[in-house]
Amino acid sequence: DAASRKKNRLWGVWTHNLRIATFVVRLQRPYRVHLAMERCKSFVRVAWKGFKIRKSVVRFVRAVKCLQQAWRITYAIRRVVRRRIIEPSVWAAETRLLGRA
């Protein structure tokens, strides 16, 4: 009978401690969520400059690609104009001058 009372007493102490631990964990949960939100806010506060720099670099690279494409198109147009318009005109002028001489 004494062993049974001791067992029940230990069981009661254990369940009491378990309830206290569960209560403390539940009590700390909103605090932990608050700390996690504060960490997220501080990360965003610190990282926004890096994100802004990254977006600026992406925008710069896009502008450079646009300029490169414009230069390629300009070069192609210039090459076509030179081959199809300027060179035949120069050739015709040279031929006329050589024909007179």
C-alpha cells in the first residue's frame, strides 16, 4: 500500500510538473512569435539596401543589353547603307570620271 501511495504521489508530481511545463511553453509561444517577427523586421530593414542595389544592377544590365542591341542594329543598317547605296554611288562616280579621262 505504501508503494502504491508513493507511486501515485510521484505520478501526481510528474503530471503537475508536466502541466507547468506545458503552461510555460504555451505562455512563451506569443513571445517567440514576436521575437521571430522582430528578427524578420530587422532583416528587412538591413537587407532592403542590398535588394535595392540588386534591382539597380538588374535595371542597369537591361539598359546595357538594350544599348548593345541598338548598336548592333545601327551597325547592320550602316553596313547595308554602305554596301547598297554608298559603294554603288562611289563606283558610278568613279566610272563616270574614268570614262571622261
